[in-house]
Amino acid sequence: MAMAVVVFSMARTFPGASGGAMGPGFFPMIIAGIVFFLCVLLLISGRKEKDEGGAFFTMTNATVFLSVVITVVYVFSLRILGFPLATFLYVFGMMKFLQVKGRIFPFVLSALATGLIYVVFTMFLSVLLPRGIIF
């Protein structure tokens, strides 16, 4: 919830668009509002469930922690590998880490997702994606 509030407040500082158009902060504020609302729903539903002793180091939590570590490694590898290669490896690695079945499906889905993201952001949105030393 705190992160949603921070994102919302930062998005409000973005410059406004002219002519009544949506500015660059519009969608981040919408997403932050949705995240905040979903956090409230999660808090409400969590109160109804019985606490099972509060074990912090469970297998589920270990999976979450390792996913966060893999994501941090991905973010730092963007500067070295570049967006296409780092994203492909990240998506493929996460699919294998989360035990997605098959050999071809994770490979194809990783390539398609990376390609789609690359095309949308570079061609349609004109966003410069990180170029690494390798690619």
C-alpha cells in the first residue's frame, strides 16, 4: 500500500498534457490506485483467515524470495546483456524456476513475449530500451 501511495504521489508530479489529453502520469496513477484497492481487499480477506503460527521461512516464502533475487539480477543484467537477451533469459529462467512443463513451450513463449514487448515499446511507443554491451 505504501508503494502504491509513493507511485501515485510521484506520478502527480509529472507534467500535464496540453489540450485536455492524458498526461504521462495518468496510467501510473490508475495502476497505483488499483494496486492500493487490491491491497485493501487483501487486508480484509486476510483478517478472515486464521493465523497458522506465522512461520516466516516456508517453502512458499523461499520461492518468493528467490524470485525477487532473480528479478534483481535481471534488472542489473540489462546494462550488460541488453533488453532482448536479458528479458528472454529472465522469462525463460522464471518459467523453468516455476516448473513450467515442457521444453519447447517455455522457449517459444519467452521469445514471443520478448519480441512483443520489444516491438510495442520501440515501434509503437518510441521508448528506448536498454542496450547492453553484448546486444
